[in-house]
Amino acid sequence: MTQGSRLRLSIVDVSPIMPGQTRHDAFNNSIALAQHAERLGYTRFWVAEHHGGRIGAGRAPEVLIAALGAHTKKIRLGSGAVLLNHYSPYKVAELFCTLNELYPGRIDLGVGRATAGKVLDLALQQDRTRIVRGDSDEQLSELVAWLDDAFPPDHPFARQPLRTIDSLPELHVLGSSPWSARAAGRRGLRYVYGAFLNHMDTPAIVDAYRSNFRPYGGPSGIAGPQVILAVHVVCAETEEEARRQLAPVHVMYRNLFHGDIDTPLLTPDEAVAELGGLPKLQKYIPGSRIPPKIMGGTPARVRLQLESLAKDLGLQEIMIQDVMTDQAARLRSYELIAEAMEISA
């Protein structure tokens, strides 16, 4: 974070299916949160793509983004992330250019890669005669070429440009691995690092992105490295309440560690009982450059940790995930964070 600049805050939402609610309710909660974030002054609101689990409803970000655009006016909307390894780059480019035509200057195309397991990986493929490739270098290069009309003149795709308006969706590469950092850096693209997935490697991978960065002058490229850190944060008026609201997240991550994606999210009180007490708050050690996997606390505590992280990692923007199971407390958490960090619309 440069001196005199204010840290930008954004949100990535998995549309958590809260206890006693339906997937329809989850999407309505996401719309309400996006409207709330816009009023508070958050920069972006992104929605996730996850398949097969019972934790979140977010599996088709391009559909939800269209709904969010109809219910908001200026906040940037995007995907965190489209799983490019499963799809045609041309179709992804078409979808997000269409969204940008609907909501010009507000659409972010966040792309990444992930496995949904052997069965769903196969189900997501059109060509089932081959094994899914382990990396997405080819898909990412093709996506950039479609967006920027940058195929070589003798390439077959050069004869069929992607027709759209003058502006383009803003392209970001998301990841939590050295591959994603190198892929974004070498192509001169924006990078979002998912520290809630791999917090211990944060310094090495953020540094790898910057050291691999090569400026790209195309419409999707940038002149210098831009990295956003995505972290898990919950804020409440008291430390005890923050720990209570974080309890379902601790149970969720424990289940995911054991490969369990079928257990529904618990209420805060159910999760506290499951854990045998309130979870401890994880601390950020200034200078370590390693964010806690799950961050939380009072507004003053959250501000201190976010500002320390931004300073130590040289950040201008942090993206927050929460997966809370109390919608009122969730809205209040983002309100408290906005107040503490002094952002405004």
C-alpha cells in the first residue's frame, strides 16, 4: 500500500446455503449483500464457481452476475473464478463480453482452474475421450487472444473476431499455486491470490508473480504488477461474538480437510457445540507476510491486521470471503469492516 493511498476492499461470495434456507434464499442473500457492499463503498463483488457441494449455491457465476447487475448500479461485478480448465475460452469470452455489454465498465472476468473430482470433471467436459489437462496455459492464452483480437494473421480464429463494444471485461487470474502466479505474471495480467486456500505460501507466490511479471500492452494487460489478496475475515462488535460467528467456518474447513463436501453449514451455536467451545482467533504476526487462514475479531483488531498485511505485502486491494451462516451478522460484519477501514461510497 503506497503512502497516502487508501486500501480498497472487495468481496468474493460463495452464496452460502444457511441452515434452514434454500438455494433460492442463498442467491437472494447474495443480492442483498451486493447492494449492501455498494452502499458501503466496496470496490468489487465477485461470485464463485463450485460444483457438487452443499455449502454454497454459487456454481454459475455468469448467471448470478447478470442478476446482480440488475440490482446494483456501480459496484464492479465479477467471477471468483470461472474454472477455465473446463470450458471453451471462446464461450467464456462471449459470456463476459455480453455481461459487459449489459453493464459496461463494471464487469470483471476472474479465471482460475480447479478440480471438481473425477466424476464432475468428466461431466463438465464435452469431449470425454481424453483426460482433463492439469494446467490451463493454452486456455488462458487463447482467452486473452479472443478478448484482445490478438491471434496471428494466419491463425484460423483470426478470421472470426469476437464482436463486442469498445470496452472489455477486466481480466484477472485467480489462484493459490505457483502456476497461477507465473501464468499471470508472464502474460502481464492482474493476479488475485487466494490466501484462504493456501495461506502459508502467500509470500513466495506473491513474490513469484511480481518476479515473473512482464508488461503486456494489449487491452487485457497492465504495465506493472497488480495483486489482490483474498482472505477470510469476520468482524463483530466483540471478540466473543466474532469467535461465535467464525465457528461454522472452522467446522466447514475441518470437513473439507477430510474431503467432506456434503455436510451442510451449521448455525453459529451448533458449530460452537460441535467444536466444544468457541474457536480461538488467529493472529497476524506483523512482518511475517503470512496471513491467518481465518481472520476475525473486533473492528480495531481487523483494521490492524488488514493494514499490516497490506503494508507488508505491498497491496492496494484486499478481497474478503466470509461463509457466515447468520445473514444479519454477515451484513453487520461488512459494515463494521467498512467503518473501521474508512471506505465509503
